[in-house]
Amino acid sequence: MRTASARKHLTKIAATVALVAGAATVAGVGTFGAYTDTTTVETAVSSGKVSVLMNGSEAGIKATAAKMVPGDKVVFPITIARGADSTELGDLTLTTTITDNNALTSALRVSVDTCTQPWTATMTCPGSATNLLTDGTVSAMTSVGGWAQPIGWITQLNSNSPVYVRATLSLPTTAPSTTAGLSTTITWNLTGTQRAGKTTVVDPTSLS
């Protein structure tokens, strides 16, 4: 009797377990458990800009040559540099604009020199000087761009070495009397262009 009761009890328990398991199987159709993990790649991106400075200013400089008479000269230094936050340059051009192209403009002459070191207060070169232009006609510069094509300065500027320029504006003694009482504005525009685009490959060992 005990053996028969025990068998029935065991059979009942087994049947109960089977029913529970079967119900769990039906309820679990279409679902499952899974472990997950997420990793990320964070990339900080910024854009560069082009910055060309004249005497430390992106706005350029203003030089005044007032009440000139034949024989006068006005000498002014210009330090050209690439801004500290500027991308490297790929091109550099100089253009000239004149507001009033009159007899005075036609008579004016300009000479340009560079020095390997900053010009002194007396406008002498303490290093090695290079002449770029001597007594160039200002009125003719709009057709040729400017007193120099400074593309040769790109390598120097990209290495963070300034270009030291001395410009001399003169009204020759031979200037005609028709230049008296006139005025004009001459603007030299130095335009820097970014370097060409490039592909940078990141060293895998630098990623962390």
C-alpha cells in the first residue's frame, strides 16, 4: 500500500511539473534573455580658419601720408604673420585698389624691401635685406596685383616666422604741379587661402 501510494504521489508530482513546464514554454514563445554591452566612439571635431596678420591685426593697418610735396617720402614697417589659431596657408595674394586715380596717384612711387629681422626705429635692416620693388608706379599696380607676389612667403609663414616689410611711398621731385591739392587712398589687400585638404590616419595606439 505504501508503495502504491508513493507511486501515485510521485506520478502526480511528475505530472504537475510537466504541466508547469509546458505552460512556461507556451508563455515564453518569442522572448529570450540576453546579456548586452555598449561601447562608444567619441570624436571631437572642430574647423580651422585662416588668419593673416599685419602688425598683429587681422583688420590691417592704416598709414597716413598727409600734405606731401615733391621730394617727400613716407616709410612704414609692416610685419606679416600667420595668426596663432590659423590653419596653414596654401596661397597668398596681394591686390591693389585705388579710390581716386588722379594726377597724384600717377606721380606716386613705392619701394618695398624685406628684412630677415624686424626693422629698426630708423628703418634700417639689422639682418639680410631683399629688395622687392624700386620706385614702382602706384597707378599701374591695379593691373599687376601689387608690389610683390608673396607666394614665396608661404613656407616662412607656415613655419611661424614673420615677414618683415619696409614700404616707402614717395612723391618724386619731378611731380608736376597738377598734383597739388589732390588726395587719394591706396589699399593693399593681402589674402591668405587655406592649405589643400588632406587625409589624416589616426594611430590605433593613440586611441584610449
